[in-house]
Amino acid sequence: MSVVLYYHSRFGIARGALYLNGQPHYYDEGLEIDPSCARVGVRSVARLSGRAGGVNFLTLADGVEAVLDLPQNIKAPALGAAVEVEIIAEARRDKRARANFIKLSEGEPRRITPPMSVKAALLRHAPDARLVEGDDAADYLDAAETEALSPSGPMSNGGYLSIEPTRALIACDVDAGAADTIAASPKQWARQCNERAIFEVARRLRLSNLAGLVVVDLIGRRHDADIIRGLAQTAFGDEAARLIIAPVTKFGTLEFIRPWGAAPLRDLAYDEAGRLRPDRAARLLLRQAAEAGRHDGGRLLTIRAPSVVIDAVRDYIKGSLDPLTARLKLERDDAAPMAGKIV
């Protein structure tokens, strides 16, 4: 199996994509070393700050609020108690981060696990991956990012897979495609498309960080439930043990629950109205400035954007030793679109 990690970092901002056999399976971007206490897997001591209707709320060491999952046999600690927790699901849109209770603790809120780089986090999935960095990684990173943001698309060897996140579930639809692509018979082609789609659903959900209740509308209605279930378990690999897979329905749908973990890239990039978030806009502008800096002959580059975006850009480049920093001029223009521009 060919496993390659494509990685790029500049201005303290990194992005990486892990490719298996030529296809992206994982993508991440953000601060090169993220100090947040609300990332998946981070252990910290937090303060129990509230309770409502049996739901316990935490304040993490960096001020972020989270929901505490308590085992049924554990009595809820008193408000203000220090508790050691591990983040099991990151915040997404209108949902707080979720944390597992580990034990009661003492002292002030603090992070326990050291911050991990984007590179190290991705390498946990494939420690022996071949590393490709810098400008040589750009095209692969762009392709992975595009698919992570828009997971619907054609499948290799034919067929089309649509993946549509809703508030209630992730709806996946398998389409056989044009009739002239049918290789042997309609039934054989449909079976092949369904098998490809199950593996593609697993890959694209991982890439986009989509989870929750997943409903896959397969082609046709009469399926061998054992084969479909076995394919799903194989497709998700080590993750399969965490899935709850329901029997294939008489309507030809495969349904399963994939626990939430990392926040979807789309939730981090856009708000509920589909508007670009300022932090994401700042990263994209710095990426554009870096590309322009390769071809501009050393001239001053002006980043023109709304104030909230300029503030985010300034936070990223503050203290940066990148040689391009001295050539960047930041210009506030609250009438400009959120995406801003380089002039």
C-alpha cells in the first residue's frame, strides 16, 4: 500500500493530507501547533461550571465550554470541582465540545497532554507514511481540501456518490450513472457500484470529518445483508468497532452511527448561512499572499479585507519570522467581501 503525507506550513499555519493508494483519506489544517484544550484526544483538568437538566458543563483551561459525559455509576461532582477529562468530540456549529470523565482532580484548570502538530496528528494514522513537504505538496493538498469541503462526486470506475449533511443525519445516495457505462448487466453493475460506494462512503466521511447517523441509499432493494455489513466493517477498518450498524432495510438502505470526533472542515470554514468565517478567510489570504510572493519580484503585497479578517491575519503573522511578513501591508475595508483580496 502506498501511503504519503503531503504537508505544508507557513506563518505558523499548517495543512496536511494523508493519501492511501493515491486517494486522500485524512485532511487537517490550522495552527501548526494548536494549544487548544478542545481538540479530540486532549486531556486536561477542567472546572465543572454548570448543570442543567442532568447535563453537566465544563470550562476548559483555555476558557472554552464543553459538555461532560459521566458514566452512569459516577455521581456528578459538585459545581466548581476540578475534573480530569479527555475530549471525545470537537465543537461544531451549534454543538459544544464533548468530554469524557476520567477522574476527580485538584488544582487550577490546565492542559495535561502536550500540544501536537498537524503533522504528528496525521502521522498517528500511518506512522510510516512517506513525507512530501512544501510546494511539491500544494496540488495534492488542494485536491484533498476540495473533496473534504464537497464530498459528493463521481466514483472511480463509474457511478456517482452524493453525500449531503443535514441537521438530523448524513444522507448518502448511490447512483449507477449513465446507462452506457454498464459493463455487463444492470444487476451486476448495480452490485459493483454499491460495493464501491460503501468503501467510498467510509473514505469520504473520514476525509470530511462527517459523523452521526448515516443513511446510505443503495441501488436496488434486495441486498445480501451479511455481505453489505461485512463490506462496511472492512471499509472502516479499525474504526468499525465503534460503529453501530443497523440491518439493511427493505427499502435498500444501509444505516449506521459513526461517533463524532474532529469537527468537519466545512463547519470550521463556513457559518450556517454559508458565509466564509473570518479565521478561514485569513488563512486563505495568507496562502494567496505566499503564492503571489513567489512571482512578484519582491514588491509590497497589500491584503485588503474586512476588519475582522485583518485582525485574524495580524494574529497569524504576529511574531512571524517568515521573510514575506515584512512585505505584507494590511488594509481594512469593511465594504470588501469576507474573502478579501491581494493587491
